[in-house]
Amino acid sequence: MTEPGTPRLTFWLELASTYTYLSAMRIEALAQAAGVAVDWQPFLLGPIFKAQGWSTSPFNIYPAKGRYMSRDVERRAASRGLVFHMPDPFPQNSLFAARIATVAATHGWLPPFAKAVLAAQFAHRLDVSRPDVLSPLIARLGFDPADVFAEAESDDTKARLRAATARALQLGIFGSPSFVAEDGELFWGDDRLEPALSWVTARMNEH
Amino acid sequence: MTEPGTPRLTFWLELASTYTYLSAMRIEALAQAAGVAVDWQPFLLGPIFKAQGWSTSPFNIYPAKGRYMSRDVERRAASRGLVFHMPDPFPQNSLFAARIATVAATHGWLPPFAKAVLAAQFAHRLDVSRPDVLSPLIARLGFDPADVFAEAESDDTKARLRAATARALQLGIFGSPSFVAEDGELFWGDDRLEPALSWVTARMNEH
């Protein structure tokens, strides 16, 4: 529960994204310090990339950019004392994890689940497309993996994830992490987390 | 002249780039405060984009990304009290300006020339592909535009600009601004200027 009038920011996250790992690990502390309520919203980048004519991550299509990204994330992670390894293969298939994240969002445990998936993938080199990798992450949060898997594979969950991705496209989102203010202002990338928080608190103070 | 042992950074700049405008307007102050010597190096992104299969800026090929970039640069410019307008057309043809910049680099007046070209383009809405726009910028720096134009169109200048662009590709550069340390460490984007300066000063302090 947040008090009425609290500035809000929506954190749009694709679970296979390296920079999203960087943001997920620090957004709660930064948002709390700034007095901002954050709504975590899972979506899929795959269909958005496909709409741009890409069959995989642009980091694979443009190798110089991919090499740079890997080094850049490594540097930023190191400066924050965070373990980081590029997964192999990259990007991982995040469809099932995103469906579970959609379930988690409904039931209020998306932030710890998303952080667990991102840490498994980018710190512990695990393949998060595998149910046997995701299962213990869910169990550790106190839920029954079988129940959660069933809900994740339901038509309703699939439809909600598809709707979220369509909404992301509509909002102009083309990468992850993206941060969207209530007035529609869009910020893209881990390095835009601070400006996004400043944006929503500045707007709030005007009222 | 800089003292031996001064940390150095090469600032690779494409004169048609919006984010390069943001960096050019602040790199001197930041580098001086950090005790870093900066070597400005003009190059062309066009041939590098072409090598990736792009016939124009990715900001044109991917409209969502282009719209976001324009808004992002606008916000960052505003936060620094800098005027910014998207040029029309974008990107401008920067070939002639880059050749003049190559001449300017040889004679030691690249920073003021590059800043003048970028301000003309992004603050004053001028078309910097036009010799009659570039001419007064050169005259204002105390040089004869006709002489400079002749040197800019010489085979030697053209060859040096081509070599610079080839070297940029070799260094893994795929966008502008890029900052390269003496150890080859690459930083891309206006938001990586501070990390690039920290990188070279930290390395220097280790010795």
C-alpha cells in the first residue's frame, strides 16, 4: 500500500536483458530513497524486436555493439560489487519465466521472483528457460512450483503477457529496462533510472 | 602541451550526432577538472553504419528509437541549460565538415571548430553540409575559409579521414561519441563520459 499522492513509476522488464539485471538489483533501494512507488511490469522484447525486423537481440546482429554491451555491463556490475557473467546462449528464452512473472505480478511477488531469475541467469550461469531451474526459485519464495506452472500456462496468463507486450509497443518501448511515468514520459536503460525517478518526483512536487 | 604522465582520452566524434553535441559542450570542463588530456578525433559514422547494413542512421531505421533519442537528448540538454533542436533533415551530411575537422585537428583548432559546427546544427538549426554555413565559423576562428576548404578537399586530408574511420572500426567503435583510453578501453555515449574519465585517472593512479 502506498499513500495517495505518492509518485509512481512503471518498471518494464524483459527477463533476458543484461541491463535489466543491473536495474532490478538497485531500483528498490533507489526508489525508496526517492519516495517513489514502483510497479514492476514483465513483457517480452522478442515480439518487439520482430516488429523491427530482428530475429534475435540486436547485440547478436551487430557484434561490435554486442561486445561493447558485455564489457559495459561487466564494468557497471563491478563498480557496484555485483557478479556478472554473459549467459551462453544469449539471449536466453525468457517466455516461460515471463509467464511466471505475469502470475507473480498478480499475486504480489514479482520483485523477488524477477531478481531471483536475473541473478540465476547473470550471476550463477543457469539456464532460466528450464523449469527445473525456475522451480526451486519459486519454492524458495514459499509457493508450489506445480501450481504456479499451471497458472503460468493458462490462457489467461498468456493473454495478459501478450497484452502487456502490445501495451509496451504502444508506449514506444523498444528495449529493457524501460521506465514509464504516469504522464507517459519514457526512460530507457539502466543509466536512465535516476533521471526517471527525478522526473516523477519533480512532477509530484509541482502539485 | 600536457605534462608527461597526464592521463589521456581520445574523443571520437561524428559531427552529425546529437549525443556528440551534448559531450562536446562539456568534455573540456569535465576533463580539466579530472586532470585528463583529451585528443579530439573526427571520423565518419556513415561507412561504419554501412558495414552493418544500414543506409542511414539507426534512429531513422527504427522510428521508436529515433523518437526516444530526440526526447532524451532534449531532456538532457534542458537539464544543462543547453538549447537543442532536432535538425531537419537528420542526419545531416557531415562529410565536408569532417574533412575540415581533419584539417583543424592537424592545426590545433578542432575543439572550437567542432563545437561551432555542433552548435550551428543543433542550437541554431543551420545546415552544416553547406560551405556558406561553415565558412563564417572558420572565419570567426581567424582562418581563411578558402584556404581551409582547399586543404579539406586535398587527397591527403581525404585519406586521413578515411584512415581515421578505418581505425575507429578497428577499435570497435560503432557510435558517437566514443571515448577510448590508451589501453584500448572503449566507452560509448554521452552518459559514459564520466566513467571514461574515471577509468583513465584510476589507471594512472595505479602507477
